[in-house]
Amino acid sequence: MKKKVSSLLSLCMRAHKLVSGENACEIALQSTDAKLILIAEDASEGTIKKFKNKAFYYKVPVVFCGSRDEISKAIGKENRVVVAVTDSGFAGGLLKNMEVGGCLN
């Protein structure tokens, strides 16, 4: 994961514009708060399928970037596989930096 992406995730967390964990991300999607879903590249097939389907249904972009350890370190929480960005400005900034760094799938 690029340092800039990691820094933006950390800033999102401190600004309370990010939720982490499967349950919190599902709620953010269902309540239309989620603007971007970030999934770890080493997430299980079930998790990937579930969030890709839900994000497609709610028309929220999904990206795969970094390992669960990298994402967890960036947001300061342990063992996080899925995070949802709830601010469109942060989501746009992350997408822009992921395009440049080659994280998008």
C-alpha cells in the first residue's frame, strides 16, 4: 500500500469519516453513508463476494488494496479486512491516489 493511501486512511479514521469491520461496513452501506469500500487483498472469498455484491447493489465503489495488516496499521485497529469511507472528499482523494499507485482492481 502506498504511503499516501495509508496516510489518508489514517486521517479518515481520526476525522471519524471511516468505519471498520464487517458489521459496521454493512450498516454504512445499507444506510447509504458509505462512499467507498476498501477490502484487503488477503480477505476471504466469502467476504469479498458479500461486499462486492452489496456495494454493487448500493452503487458504491469497491477497491482492493493492501493486506489486512497494512489496513489495520493505517487505521490503528487490529485485524481489519473491510473499511468504509463515509466522506465523499476522502473517498475521492483515496481513489485518486490509488489510481496513481496501481491499487485499483
